[in-house]
Amino acid sequence: MDNTLNDCIVALNSGEMILLIDDFIEGKEIGYFYLLSDFVTPSSINLMATHGRGLVSVALTKQRASELTLPMMVNNNENPHKYFTVSVDYTNCSTGISAFERCETIQKLTEKNSAPNDFTRPGHIFPIISSERGLLEQVTISDAAIDLAQLCSAKSLSGVVCDVLNKKGMIANKLELENLSMELNLIMVSMKNLVVHQLRNTDLILRQKENTVPTKYGELTSIIYTNQLDDSKIIVIMKEKKNKTLPLPVYIDSVFSIGEAFEEKNIEKITIDGFGILIYKLNSSKESRLDSRNPFQLKESFGIFVEQILNDINITDPVIITNVA
């Protein structure tokens, strides 16, 4: 875990607020105030409303939304990155809009003993639902909020978020967010770094099939791995070296078929010196339509798969060459 993320978790577990920066798409950064729901107070809601100026939402798991019978806001959700339920107020609220009443509504949403009839609909707090696998499924603010709550071992597995706008009412840019971080003495955390951390700390691969393949260059070993999160395939073709003292060249690329992986020009690369490894990501038509917020769109993601594969086949001294072409 990098130092900033570790500092973030310490701060959150101490009841502090942070600035969570959605920097997954470069040049389109969005900042959010973020606080574990366990520590929400009227003053924290007021700070969000005063300095953030955006919508105050509470991230919940699907299970919690189901327990409270919170239906989706719309039947046909047209925004694949925002899954709002109906908005709610706690039944004891008057208007529900004050910082005190919004705080109370959030507290009741996360209390285990709360029941569906404890809330009126619509209201002034907007629950937003995370994916089943969080950031490993889709990179959104609700997924980041729940994943952070899990990393903090928060009691309620819930987080309060608020979009940050500048004084003109526009989305605050990166420089404005940095200035706000210094002004309010808040830790800034990158959502992209959080995704990488989650990928690195998850068993992503499953070895499916291993075969010996005869070629004119001698026998090769092929191994097929499955990405356990989206069932995509990774093909490994290996010519083992007898001399274990030299680094092993590892070539990385993508193909559209297993046959393409075994083309002679590729096999020759790992046999010309008598040893080497080819690692191919097997693309598909489905994959070409991947959402721009799929975590596997990160350039770092396939490198993490490669690290896990090399560890699985006990390669500790590779020389990685990023493309076979």
C-alpha cells in the first residue's frame, strides 16, 4: 500500500474527511469530499455543502439497499456510472434539508436496526449503490466509497460523498482541488491508485489448462489462465531454459485467437536463444466494447496480471519486453 493511501486509511479511521480524486480518465478529474458514514456529523455535512457545493450522497452496498427496500430511482437506468435509489429522509425529520437532519438520515440508513418504514420517500439524502465487486468491476465514486470503507474495516461499510464545485459553480479542476486540500488540511487520494491497490491485492488469475505443444523448434509448454473477474483468457507459451542463471526474456502482447499466438514469427522469438516466455491477452469482440471505466482499461492492469502469472510459474528473474512485434 502506498504511503498516501495508508495515511488516508489512518485519517478515515480517526473520523477525518478526505478529498477523493476521480482521476481515472486523465484530464477529466472530479473531486469528492469523502467521510466514513460511521463518523458523519452535522458539521461534516455543513462543510460538504459549504465547500463542496455538490450533491451529498451516501454509498451503500446492494445488500443494505435491499434490506431497507430502497428501489432504484429509475427502472431503466441510463447512466452506467451512477446507480441512485429513491431519495429518503428519516421519518422524524421536519423538512429533512438541514445539516442536522441529513446527518440523522445517514446515521439511520447505516444503523443495523433501521427498517424500511423508518424513511419517507422522496427525501434529501441520495443513496447510491456500489457494484458487487466494487472497483474491480467498475470505477465509480460509489465503488470507491465502499472499497475504502472495507479497507478501513468500517462498521457500516458505507461512505458519505459530495462532489466538489468551485466558487463559480463549475467542477473544480485539479489545481483548485489541490488548493482546497491545503486550505482545509485534507489528504488527497487518487482513485486510480486505489484501483491499482485493489488489483494488486486480489487473486486475479486461475490456471485452467496446461499442454505440451510440439513445434519445429522443439517442445513448448502452453498454459491458459482465466481472469477471475471477467472470464477473459490469457495465454502463456514457454520455452524453459536449462541454464537458470540468466534472466528470462518475457514478451507481452495481445491476440485475437490462440492460433495467432502460435504463429511462427512469435514462437521463433522465444526459441532463438533456447528459452523465453510469451504472454498474450486474448482479445474478443466483447472486450473491444469495454466501458471506459472498466478497471482493466488501466495501463497498469495487465502488468499486474503478468506479475501474478510469473509468480505462479516461479519466474523470479525476468526481462520483460512489452511487445513481440
